[in-house]
Amino acid sequence: MIGIVGGVGPLAGIDIAKKIIEETLGNKDQDHVPFLLSSQAHRIVDRTAFILGKEKINPGFAIAEIALELEKAGASVIGIPCNTAHSAQIFNLIQEQLKEKGSRVKLLHMIHQTVDFIHTNFPDAQVGVLCTTGTRNTQLYKNAIESTALKCIEPNDNLQAKVHEAIYDETYGIKANSSPVTNRAHDVLVAAIQELKTLGAQVIILGCTELPLALQEQSYYGLPVIDPNRILARSLIHALDPNKLKPVE
């Protein structure tokens, strides 16, 4: 069974659950893979706030606790639909906690899965990244992308501040207004993609699980858009039962 640590943010968990269903081969209800979604946002402090030093508690503790609960309920493979949760100071703690508790569950790494997909399908691309400031500051995607000899293109500080606000601002940001996303947040993000294109980006990673809620097209300004939540959904299906995974179209 697949386990999903949800609540990071809340709609990101629902989003990956939907994408697991969409990426599964099946003609009837009974063909679909079993999964459990545990959405307990109240237990997990904000990942970016922790990385930026605004929150003292490492969210990895709560994420590990929820992962263990999912394992106890029957999950054999687990995904966390939150890019920032895969930063070393959080993800390494999760792994340590699971090992300490004797867990045997397989924990997938969203960033590694995403970069592997790009390296396979866009082997010579210059990769633009849209993400929270916390994710950018840890160089999470930059390090992973450049480890494959691809080039990473990130927003400058001014543009990064706008992208972060489009996610977090309490009046128009996606976390506060996700269904529907505000026009202001959407327009800021589309403009950011255009600017990354001028810097040489040939493919764009939506490096925050809130971003696909705003950017739902497969490409913008001719640049393919990569959704790590969908990549993780496919990886979870493959880890559970490769025969259930739809081929890439």
C-alpha cells in the first residue's frame, strides 16, 4: 500500500492522491492501487519557516511520526508531497527517526525522482526552478540538478521574493487562496517563467507543491513544465507495482 504524508500543504496531499489515480492503469474501481493519505497539517510546522530560522522545531519529527503511523496501517512505500521537506536538515532527520524506530518502509525522495526524470527526458536542458525561498536557500534543486551536469537557472533575489510572496502572502498567496488561486499569484508566476526563459531556461520545475495549483498548463512560453508531485505519484505507483503505472505519453 502507498502512504502519503499530507498536510504539507493540505491541498498538496489531495493533489498527489488525484495524480496517483490519474497515473494508474485501470478500467474500473478495483484496478486502482491502494493508498492512505494522512493529512495532519496541525502537527507539522512550516518547513520554510524552519529553514529560514523562524521556527525552532524541526518538522521532520512530526513527519516521521506520521510516516510510522502509515507504515503501521499497512503502507510499504511512502511519499511526502512537499519539496522543502526534502532539504537535508529535515529529510535526514526523518530517515534517522525511521531507522531508529526499526521502520522497514521505503521512503521516496521527491527531488531525486524529479531530477532523474529530467535527466532522462531532457538530457541537455537548462533547468529553471520556481520554489519557496527556503528551498532555494538550501540549494536543494540546484545541487541535485548540477550533480547530473545539467545547468540550474534560479530567479534573482528580487524575482525570488515575488515568487515566494505568490505562495505565502496571506492576502493573495496560494497557501491562503488555493481554490481558486488569485489572478495576482498566477500572473506573478507566469511572469517568473518568462523571465527564467530570458535567462536561458529550457524546462521549468514547479519546485513547490502549491505551484501546480496555479500553473496547470503543460508548457508556458514554449517551456515544458515539470510537476514534482506528478513525478512522485508515478514513482510511488512504480515502487508498489510497476505493472500498474501508465506509460509516459
